[in-house]
Amino acid sequence: MGRAEYGTAKYASKQMKARGLQKLKFYCQVCQKQCRDDNGFKSHIKSPSHVRKISQVSQTDIDEYTREFENDFLRLLKLAHGEKKIEANKFYNEYIQDKDHVHMNATRFTSLTKFIKYLGQTGKIRVHGVDVSKGNNDKSDEDADDDIDMGQLMISYIDNSQGNLLRREKLQELAKDEKSDQEIKMMLLQRQMQSAAENVEEDKEEEIAAPVVREPVGKVSLQLGKSSSRSKKRPNIRKNVFQ
């Protein structure tokens, strides 16, 4: 099949596909070449140029790829999400959007699960939803990795920078001061309530102990109203003794 000529629709279609994000397993980090499919990748790894370069790759090169991959992964996690939680698989899809990123297949990690567990065990990220502090003795590492659902696995960045540590200390001091103020206010309120309750109790005791003193009642005077039918007072007529 002939090569597509420059300027044709077929050539433009191939260029658009090449610019798009291809499958990571068909990418050769050593040659920095992206293959479109399995056949293209197989053809590439058999090419003399690839065989020559891959024969020169040492353990030091793999360690360097691993270091770059880890640093780029953590840098993007810090800048994009800070210390907020995010799904591990979702963030990895964000990371691989950059076509120039170091691919995982060039590192010592064979899967994303192993890489996430490594970051969690070394204290560089928090892994939520699974215990990565130690391996499972009852299962092999491969079986344990298969049991982890990457869609449900949450990760968050641990910022141990000097500035962030100082900010945490300041927040802790403010929280402590606020707690102390609340405790003082609560203590004063309890004292006021206790004092008010004691005053009420003392008033009740004084009312019970004090004798009842009644004031003397004076003479009761009744004044009857004048009757309208009362006869008028008769004049005193002296009797003539000579009659």
C-alpha cells in the first residue's frame, strides 16, 4: 500500500490521528515513537534502530525514567488538585494527556496499582479505600493488585513543604486559641448559671425561715347613712306649771 501523498485527505486524516492520544502500550519511550496499533509496534521493536538503542539501555536509565515519571506525576497532582482527594484512575488519565510525558512502560512499575501502592507506602500520597501499609500475606502481589478497583481508589497529595508545614502550625494555633476562648466562655456561663441557682435557693430558704408578722387591726367604725324617713327633732316645749 502506497504512502499517502502530501495535501490529500488521506494524508490529513493520518496526521490528525497521529496528533491524537494513542494507546500507551504502543509507545516506545526509548525511541520516543508512538505506534498506532499492535502490528506497528511489533514492527518497530524489530527494527535495527530500536534493537540498537534498547541494547544500550541500562538499569540507570530505567531508574532515571522512574524518577522523572514519579516527579511529573506528583507535580501535576499537587498543582491540579492540591491535597484534595481524586480517583487514581481519573487523575492518571489527566496525566497522560500530555504526549511528552514519561510513559510508565519505561519505568520499573508494571501497573498503575503498583505505582500507587509504592507512593502510599513511601508517604508521598494518601491512599484512601485500601490499606497499602503492608502486603497481604495470604495472597500474592498480583492477586492483591487484581482485587483493587482503581475506579474506587482515591488518592491525595501530601504537601510536606516548609511553607505548608508553617501554615498547618498556624492553623493549629488558631484552632487551639479558638478552643480556649470557647472553653473560657463556657466556664463563665456555667459560673453565672450556678450563681443564679444559688441565689434562688437562698431566697427560698429566707422565705421559709422568716416568721409571719401581722399588723394590728384598729377599731372598726361603721357609719350608717341617714335615713330619709327619720323624723325631724321636735322642739323642747316647756310646760306651764300654773295651769
